[in-house]
Amino acid sequence: MGPKKGGQQAAGKRKGASSNAAGNDHDAEQDERLQAIVLSDSYQTRFRPLTLEKPRCLLSLCNTPLIEYTFEFLALAGVSEVIVVSCAHAEQIQEYIANSRWSSPSSPFTIETVLSPESMSVGDAMRDLDAKGLITSDFLLVSGDIVCNVPFDQVLAEHRQRRAKDKNAIMTMVLREASPLHRTRARAESAIFVLDEQTNQCLHYEEIKTRKHMKKISLEPEIFNKHTDLAIRNDFIDCHIDICSPDVPALFTENFDYNHIRKDFVHGILTSDLLGKTIFAHVVTDHYAARVRSLQTYDAVSKDVISRWTYPITPDSNLLADQTFQYQRGHIYKEDDVVLARSCRINSCTVIGARTVVDDGAVITGSVIGRRCKIGKNAKISGAYIWDDVTIGDNAVVDCAVIGDGAIIGESSHISPGAIISYNVKVGKGITVDGNKRLTRTEGDFGRDTDYEAVGTDGIGFVYEDESEVEEDDDYEEIVNSSGLIYNMASLNQSDASFTSSGEGTTARKARRRRISTASNNTAASEESDEESFMREAQASVERAMTEDHDIDIAALELGTLRMAKNAPFHEVRAATITALISRVSNLINSNTMKARQAVEHVLNRWAKLFRRQVFDLADQVDLLLLIQRDCTRRMQGSAILLHAINNLYDQDILEESAIMQWWYKEPQSKGDADMIKVGELVPRWLEWLTTAEEESEDDDDE
Amino acid sequence: MSSSSAHTGRDKEKDLNTHIESFLAQMKRRQIKGPHDVALATAQLLLRVVSAARWTHIDQLITQIKVVGKRLQSAQPRELTCGNIVRRVLALIREEAEDTDDSESGDGASNSLLITSMFSLLQTDFDKESSRESSPGEKKDLKPYIIEGIQELIDELRNSSESIAGKSVEMIHENETILTATPNSNTVLKFLLRAAQKRKFTVLIAEVFPNDIEMAHRFAMKLSEAGIEATVITDAMVYSIMGRVGKVILGTCAVLANGGLLATAGSEMICQCANAHRTPVVVCTGIYKLSPMYPFDTESLVEVGDTGKVLNFEEGNLVEKVDVVNPLFDYVPPELVDIYITNLGGFSPSFMYRLVLDNYRQEDVKL
């Protein structure tokens, strides 16, 4: 039923009123089923702390979960089969889809969710899909956070035409033309496309790094020889809607260092002489296409939806069955059962969900307000995104902020532009929350108590600090440089494009120790030797990196490549790295160049970053500790090395206190083995120091 | 009843619900749009509903249709034809039911009906239902008659523009200049093409920026292919050119009970110009577009469309600073319209209320 109807809809769509009943005529595309891959994970952390509890694609945009917009677009595009690839919060996404109208028989496409818990980037997801063999024909690759109403039949027809002519035209990128400083363009992520004016072939792709003040790009002279008319453009909204041939996932598998679809894949394919594949762009000049990839674009896309650029995907289309939005003059959308006090004022571009109560004298301008909210007397709300069940106290001021479900904003408090108040946080009376603050109640990786300074004595919640901030200070400048529509909102866009950072949420990490599921037909014996050779090669690789002083990224890439090639689990990668690092430390000590402490610091300060790509959760950390301990038993001054290594890794936030505690008190190995105990002789003192230091700092907090 | 047939009954219901759901989704996505397509799709869907429905009393069927109709209407409340068709079908069912009542209980029935309808002003639906329930249960199976009625309705929808076109020769004179501003109307196109078989005349087409420009150009192409002298003019020229125009012919999205109408944005301006020049305004419409609604709140009837058609989205600077609204329809008050040409003949706007009474039942106006 599903696929057939999809075809009919494709045939019937975008026709004038003059045409007869929809679905009467048969387009060519009806014969060909169109698959779509939806990557529900963004592999970024920009929406944290909001995405600690919910995946990005289920965040509400104008009171509708983001992924609904993506599905609407796919339904409009006449897709007949959708595969949702999920990683972080996979169970939430699965549950949502199972209960949504898309899994009902009336859905225009069949839908299937695929778990890919190990994937940490688009590249990983593609490799996983390739291994699972789900892709049979040309497919549409989108992320779960796009908003788009571009009629797709023409794009598809052009792509198919090109494919029929030339099998090497493997991909068509859909790009929306826009001015360079358009609000809907992501500030931190922009790129230069070099296109052939006549054929729209993409000849070169270069990501712009604002922080480096890029002034030039280099093009192959060959490009100028082959093509007469070139367009070098930096005015596209690139929302990563691509039509790909099945070659694309295969190419990802071949080049396992490709992670990012644009930066690595497109750039790599275009600069590679060997592959001979071509990529085309389809420039869209009307209709709407955008992607919610940062808070700044969240703000912009919300505004676009409200001002009906995305028609017919607007709030009053009531995408969800239980919605009852109605449109009123001035882009005001109200659901049924909204209670408005006589003296409150609702200004233009506002969305108000059902059963929300707005009290006397409140003023709401250009904001989105969820369901069952309470807006107190004389509260002022402008440009804010308030989700469901929020209570805003009397006389409170909320200015361009995001307020999550169930949050409570106390009387007379002031939320400055750019602030994020996550789920169920309570901000006390008369508190001012600064624009750069993100308040949350979800602990994430660290258990924390209420920060009374931030939320007031009657509040609940604490300030969220992004872990990735530490590891990527060089992005900070970029943040400062990117001036946004709302400056602070824009400044929250941590450009986190590097694939090192984890997926959104902790659930992803737990499962990640499973082997990457690429098919492996090795016999047990050969696997054994594979493991050995992996250990040897990986150690050699790390040692070489240290002696030749490689860049840490290059070293990590080399390790990653080896791991993929040998299909090795992370445990072995860790073991190899540890052995290499500690042998280096012990060499330094034995040659009397440095003392134990110095040597450990010398090596680990620089190279411990490798573990960021090898250690993901608590179990991994404990495993790492055991490996260090085991390795130290073989070394001179092993106990000193162990102590300093733990201390150093703890300082670098690679090890958490809880992991260390677990390792020391719970792991059976640390008790049985005499060597192991001996090497750990210095640890108890350090642990003592750790606990007392902790207590002291807690005491400080209390004061 | 055997269990297997009960099972298929449930399957049928499920299947029906699937059809309704996908109809709703397509309405929301505007994959079905325009009064004609919506009317046809609604009628076909209701045909399915009726053929799948089982009832012991006709009121049960009416409630079922009302429930479905309400759902359909709420998918796109501004597409009035959907509600019109639901009401037409309801009226049809009621008529069939009354016919059988009449034949069974003789002359007394119509009398009692009159009385109940008087009483029903103060009665709740529940009372009415129970009072009806007590009346002798029906013996005749109405289903085939109702289905036949809906089939006729579908035929009417299919043929309405043809029968309207049949009246074109009477309306258009030789060498007349016609102005039209609704290039999206198939009815008007057929009307003009039919007239061209007998008459020679000129058509001016206002291009109605921003929503229908391409359509206007295609419209002109089709006319000129048929040998009509067709000229596309900008909207700004309408007033200045009105002096030379013999007749304004408009299509419409919906006709309201007061004789006013909803048509492509820009229509009101053209009608006002025509009024100033005392140029007659002729509106071509199928009777299915006639809605029993009164325009108490015209704003709630006007659909607001894609902003991107007015202002290009590329203009980043403007997009941030300007509020743009793109209404798709205009409400044209009845005093600006001279005559409606329908598939039932020509009517003056003041007569529309009468047609509403003929086609719909008062109790169905609110779904």
C-alpha cells in the first residue's frame, strides 16, 4: 500500500488547480522507488544541554518535533521507503516513530529504523549502512532536522538524467541560494562551492574557517582548462540534502577516514584524481530549504516557519493529528483552548499552544509558546522559544531565550538574550540569568548539585559547561567572531565539526564498544594473528608519532585507520597506545633524562588526547586503568608511573573520579594479582588526597 | 453473523480509516488543492465511507458522515468545497430517508416532519434522535440509492464546467473585450474556449502577481492557440484599461450564502474597478462551490500562502526586517457581482441564499 501511494502522491503533487484529480497521470518516477536515509543524529553537541535528554530531531520547532518537518518533506518528495539511522537516544526515536502516523498504513512511505550505535559521524553511519546492504538504488540522504518545501521531481529527474548518461555522476547536492549574511545560513559553517556554470558540476569544495581568516583558496589549474565558465560561490544555504547513488556508501567504506559528508567526502572525491567520480549541485532559487544545525538557525528557521516561507508546512497545517492551530492576521497562530486575559497583548509572529494561560498585562512578541504554559501578570516575552508546561512568573522578562519543558521562571526574574534553560530547571525569584548561561538539571557525566548562585536560593539547577569547550579552545575565537542575529545565540554555536566529539548523549557511548559491524570472514586463527599484528602495528604507529612528533590528529587518524583495517576492538587500541606511551615514559626515566613525574607529564600532556577517541564511558575508563596497571607491573618504578599517570589523566578529564573508584575498589584483578597490588601501592594515598580535595572544594562551595 | 465476515468488516473499517488519513495528509500538504479536485476527492471518499458503513437507522449514518466530514473539513478549513460536498451528501441522505418515510406513513409524515422541525428549534439532537427512533423502522435498504446519489454528484462535479461553458455564447458578444483575472480557473478557460467556437473576441488577462503569474501566461497561450486574441496585462493596468472592457469574467474558489465570493487575490480590486466603470462582472462557478457559510469574519476564510512568492528568500536583509503576507484569496462582496453563471443557469447574487436552501439542509450547516 505504502509505496504505491507514495508514487501517486508524487504524481499528483504541485499541480495547478486546473489539473484533474490527483494521481490520474503517471509520471516516470512512479516506476522507480525512491529510498531516503534519514540520519537522526547530528553528531554534534551544539544543542546541549537540551539534547542530553532528547535527541535533536525530537526537539520542538514551532510546537512540532523537528523530524516531522523532515518526514513531511520526504512525503512531498514522493519517497517510498525511509530508513532512519539512529545513534544517540535511539530508543526515543524508535518509540516516537512507532507511535507516529508515519508507521500507520496511511503513511505515504514505509519506514524502518536502523540502529547504528557505534557511528560517531556521517561517515560511520554510511559505512554501517553499506555493510548492512540496505541500499539498493539511488537514494535521498538527509538529516533529521531539515525544513524544506522544494518540489523534488525536477531535481530527481535531472539527477536521473545525468546518471543515465554518466554512471560516475554519483551525487547531487541541493543548495538553496541566499545572500551571504542570510539569517538562515549557519554562521559558523559556510563553504565555497566552485561550480561549472553550464552543467552545475561541482568542481571544488572548500570549507571556510572563519577563525583562520581565510583569504584564499587554491584550485587545480586543470579546472580552468576543462571548464570555460566557473562560478565561485559563497551564497548557498547547504542543508545537506543529497541524492546519492549506491556508490556513495561504498566510497565511504573504501575511504574510512571520511567522516564529514562535505568536508571529507565531497572535498575528497573532488580532489582525488583516481576516482573520476563527479558531483553535481542543484541550485534552488525559489522555495525553502534549511537545516536546524545550531541555535542560531533554530531561531531563524522558527521565524521562517512562522512567517510562512515554508508554506504549506506551517503551524496552521496542524501536522500532528491533535494540533488545532489557526492562523490570524499578523502571523499569529493559536490553538484551541488558549486563555488570554483581556489586557494581555499578543504581538505579531507568535505561536501559542493549547491550554496555555496568559495573564493580565503580559506582552508576547515574536515568540513560540508551547502547550499548558502559564505566563504571569505583566510578564514580557519576546523572541523566546518556550516549550511545553513552562511557568513564567509575574513581571518576569524573557528575551530571546530557549526554555525547555517543565521549567519554572520565578517572579521578576530576567532571562537575558541567548540563555538556555533546560528541562525542569527552576529559576528563583528576581534572578538574572546571563545570556551566555545554559542551565540544566541533567547531570550528564558529572553528578552535580544545585548552583544557588545561578538559580537563586529557591531554584533548582546548575550551569552546564560544555566539555567540548575545553578541547577546542581554538574555536572560541570563531564563536566570538560569528556575529549572529542574536549575538549570544549565535555565539553558542560551538563549531564542533571535528568528528572527535561524541554523539549526542551518553547512551551512544555505552554501546560503542561493540565491534564495528563490518563483515569479517576471518577464521579464528587468522583473527588471532590479526590481533597480534594489530598490536604491533598500532604500537609502532604511536611510537613513530612520538619520535617524529606528528600532529595528534594525524596520529589518531593513523590509529583509526589501523583499527578499521584490522577490525580491532577499542580495547586493543587502548592497550597498544598504553604500551607505547608507558614504554616511552619508562625509557625517559631509565635514560635518566627525567624524573618519573616529569616524564609522565611530558608524554601524557601531549599524547593523552589520543584516549579521547578511544575511551567513551565508565567501563572504558576502568579498562584503561587496568591496562595501565598491568603495563606498569613490567616497568621499573611502575608504581610511580601509575600514580602520576592516573593523576595526569584525571587532571585532563580523561578519567573520572567514579571510574577510578570503581577500578580501585571493585575490580577483582586488582586484588588477586600480587604484582598488580604491588604496583598500586601508592594509589591509596592519592585517593585519600582526591577525596579530601573533593570535600574541601565542596566545603568551599557551601561557604 | 460469522466471525470471518466480522473480521473483514473490521478490515474494511481500518482500510477506510487509512483512506481518510491519507486524504487528510494530502490536504494538509496541498497535494490535493483547488476547489474542483478537493470536491471530487471528498465525494469519492464519502462514497467509500457510505459503501463501507452499516447502520440500522439512518441517523447513525448521518452521524457517521458528520464525524468524518468534520475531520475532513478540519484538515483545511479554508477549502470550503470540502465541507460543501459533505453537506450535499448529508442532504442527499436525509432526502432519501424522508422519501421512504413519506412512502411508508403516507401524508401524515410530511406534517409530522414539519412539526418536528419546528420543535427541533428547542430540542437537543438526542431528543430528536430518540423521537425518530420510535418511528417505524425502515424496511427499505437505502444504501444503493445513496450511492447512486453520490455517483450523480460526482458526475455533476465532472460535468459542471462543461455545462457552464454551454452558456458562454449567450454571454459573450462578437468583438467584445473580456477581462479575466483568474487564470487558475479551468471553468473560465473552458467558458472562453467554447465561446471562441462561435464568436470572435479579445481577452485581457491580468497576471495576478505573485501567485499565478506562470498560470496567467499559460492561460494566454491556451487561448491564443484556440484563435482568441489574448493579451497579458499587469495588475496595475486594470483600472486604466477598464474603460475598453465589455465584461469582466471571473472564476472563483467559493461562493458564500450572501452572494459574495472568494477568488484569487486581486479580484476585489478588479471588481471595484469594474464597478467604477459600470462594467458588468460575470462569475462562472459550479454549484458545488456554493457554501452555506456567511462571511462574518472574512479574514478567517482567506488562506495565507507562501511568503517566498512575494519576496525572494535570497534577500537576507529584507527577510529579517520585513513582515510579508501573501493572501491567496480576496473576498468580493455581493454588490460588486452582477451575475453568477452556474451549471444550473444564471443567478443574481441576491438569489444565492435560495440556492443554498435548495442544496443544503439547515441542520447540516454546522458540521
